[in-house]
Amino acid sequence: MVRKVRVSKADLRAAVELYESFREKTPRRLSVINFEVPAAVACIGHVEAIDYRTTHGSKLALYNHKFAKGSRPLLCVSADGRCLLLLGGRYRFTERGIVDRDASGAEIENARHGKKI
């Protein structure tokens, strides 16, 4: 069952700020996406890399991020196989995209970080 949630103004503002800092533009519209958090998941393995497509300003950009060893999240899937989740890992998503962190929380200089493809 999907429950409608209330989003605080602070959370919404933080999401907009992250969007604007990474995408380099203001969102055209704001949406709250309701989804069901699975009660049980199967952990498939660690994520080695992720590819994603986005825009910066008006330019399309394709990125490939290879996670540093220790920063990799687990790839998990819901019991019905329809929801993929990245759980754990030592990284943050910032204005630079995915940024790996070490055990103390400091950014790792990763030469393979977020390369345009």
C-alpha cells in the first residue's frame, strides 16, 4: 500500500537546492513521488559503477561513476522484482554528482569519478 506522505518545507528546499546545484537550472515543476518501501529485499551484490544521463543547463551529459572500493553500495531488489535500491555505501550526491567518501567521511579523490561518456 502506498501512503501519501507530507514533505516538510526544509526537505523540499534541500531537494531543490541539490537539483539546482547539480543540474545548473531551476526545476520546472516540483513533484512528490509516493512509493512503497519494500518490507523485504534480496541483496544481489555490490554496485561497481553506475551510468546516468542528465542535463547541465541545456546540455545533455552522460556520466559513468566507478565507485571506490569501500564506497560501493549494495544493489537490492524488492521481493516482486520491480524496485531496485542502492543501500549503504560511503558516498554522497553533491553538486559534482556521486562523490565517494572514506571511513572518516572525507571525500576520496577518485580519478574514475563521474566521467562524462
